[in-house]
Amino acid sequence: MMKFLFMIIFMMPLCLKKNMFWLVQMFLFFMMFLFMNINLSIVSFSNFSYMMSIDIISFGLILLSIWICVLMIMASEKLYKMNYFVEFFLFNLIFLLLMLYLTFSVMNLFMFYLFFEGSLIPTLMLIIGWGYQPERVQAGLYLLFYTLFASLPLLMGIFYIYNKMDNMMMYFMKFINLNYFLLYISMILAFLVKMPMYFVHLWLPKAHVEAPVSGSMILAGIMLKLGGYGMLRIFIMMSKIGIKLNYIWIVISLLGGFYISLKCFCQVDIKSLIAYSSVAHMSIVISGIMTMNYWGYLGSYILMIGHGLCSSGMFCLANINYERLHSRSMYINKGMMNFMPSMSLWWFLLLSSNMAAPPSLNLMGEISLINSLIGWSWLTMIMLMMISFFSAGYSLYLYSFVQHGKFYSGIYSFYTGLSREYLLLILHWLPLNLLIIKIDYMMLWL
């Protein structure tokens, strides 16, 4: 695990040299394939070095982080062309990758907290530094204060656990069971805001709409998954009180997911619609983790990986349109099939994956989560039906609105898809739909 850490650290000086944009991307690709071939134990933690190690959960999420960072560089070619602080952009990106890598691989709970919070800084830099509108400062502050407000109780909770246990290693947490209400609330709150759960989700659409394409990709692809990862780790020692109190969060999440799905139909901004659909998907993930059963854990992990690829790809598509029309409004992005017929296929493929059509990972994740939630209580079936139905609804709404209809007469210059953009979309879609072949690795690790 240390070798990859050093590889990321030694990439940082490289970013500060001129014309290293594609070289850094090549190195990240290289690192990705090295990491894929790591020797992994399916049943427990493996590859120990210092305070780091991996098991299946962290392996999948680190892999996703590296992959999304590669694709972020590919999607941000416009910055390279305009020479808009490219060196600092790359440095920021590699620093963000370093933080994510450490968050997912450390064993120590306090170190996890440190890097969990540390990943906020480069994201904030991305939004405020490379965002489009002046409102990006407000969006950045929303992001900062929502996350920081919920994070202090988490730190207190971690210190309390250290006081009780005399160590903070995640591996030893399965040997204790803490049945304290305040500890439960303080440990879980930060992750619910990060996911985000309905009621504390307001920072997400704001941040997405103001962020550049790379910011949106990393927010949707990885940042939302930090909360899920934290909960998967924390509930090991909170199972006793979790069984008593988790129904509150499940109810809020499912009702919120349903309401947010309806809210998607009101959106006129493409990015905003995709951001709200992320909240709807994450609500099912939260509910699945909260049931604390086998299917829920597996399903939430699979859906997190699937959603990371799918959502990121959809933000790329929204950006491809934005670079041509300089607008994200659905009234101006109409009739795109006339201009980019082959891009229309990619819109269809990624949106169908978003509504959990086979053979995407989203389908497998949602099947597991539906199984888990109906096993927990059959009453959840009503909300799950609604969320699944409306998820197909707003995906089709977005597709038909953007692709069909009479195109906006104010368009005076246009160019079709570039090979770089097609490659970018293929690299999102292929892993999302081919990983289903090896689904047994994701389904058999508990």
C-alpha cells in the first residue's frame, strides 16, 4: 500500500512542470492497472503496511477514485487549451487523489477522520477556483459549513471510542458493541451529511451546479461514497443501538428519495437534475446500510460503485453540451440529436444505466437493496416502487427533452463529438456494464 502512496506523492512535483497534462494522466492509468493487479484477500484485510491496508470495500473505492481522477483530466482538456492554471489544477487533483486514497486505506479511525475532512479542501479549491458563476463562492461555503458542522461530533465520538477501547484500529471494532445514543448520533451524522441524506442535502445541488466538470465528477463519483464507506465501517460496532434506532433514518431516506425524485421533474438545469437524481440514489444506499443485513451491505457497496461511474459519465455528457452551447438550460439544449446523433446513443446508454437497466451494476445494487429493505419491512415496498418508477421517469424525461424537439434557433456555431469525448464516455460505460460479469467478487465478501 505504501508503494502506491509514494507513487501519488512523487507525481505532485511533476504536475508543477509545464506541459505535463497528458503525462500525468498516463501515469495515473499506469497506476490504475498496477493497483488492479494487487494481491487481495477476499475475506479480510490484506496488504498491511504501516497504518494502511485494504479489504474488498476499500479496494473497489480506491480503484474508483483513481479511475475517476484519470477521467477528470480527460474531461478537462478545455483548461489545458486555455492554459487556465493547469499546473495548479493538476496538483490539486493529485492532492485530492492522495487524500481519497488515504481515506479508504487507513485502518486508524482518527487518521480516517483526518483524511475524510482533508478531501474537502481540494474539492473546495476546484469549485471556487474553476467554477463558472460568481455563486460558486456561496456554493463552496455551503459545502464547507454543512460538512464541518457535522464533523466535529464525529471527532468527539472517535476520541470517546479511543478512551473506551485504548485503540482506534478498525479491525478491532468487531469485538465491541457500544450502546450509547449520543455516540451513535455523533458518529453517524457526519456520514449522513456527506451522503447526503434528505434534509441535509442542500449543499449538493448547489455545489454541483457551480462546480466545473471535474468538480462535479469527483463530487458525484467519490465524495458521496465517503459517507457510505464511513457507515459501512462504523456500524460494525454500533449494531446494538442501530437495530433500535435505524428505522428513523430509513424512513427519512425513503420518503426523501421519493420527494427528490419528484423534484427532478421540476428541474430546468441539466446538472441540477443529475445532482438531484444522485440524492435519490444515495437515499436507497443509506436505507440499505441502515438495515444492517447481508443484502443491504452488499447492495450499498455495488450501487456506490455503479452510481460513481454512471453519475460521473452523465456530468461529462452535460459538460459536452455546455462546451458547445454555453448553457445548461434544458430549453436551450434541445434537439441535440440533429447535431450529435452518435452522442445521442451515449446519452441513452448512460441514462438507461442510471435507471438501473441491465446489465449495469446499478441494477445489481438496486436488486440487493430492494431485497434487503423488503426483508426488513414489507412496507418499504411502496416507497421503493415509487423511487424506482420515478428514476426511470426522470431519466427518460431528461433524455427526451435534450435529444428531441426543435433545436434552439440562437445556436450559430457548433461542432460534433470529439474522439476524446467518445473515449471518455466509453471509459465510464464499459466498467459500469462489464463488471457485472465478475459480480461474484462483490457479492461474496462478507
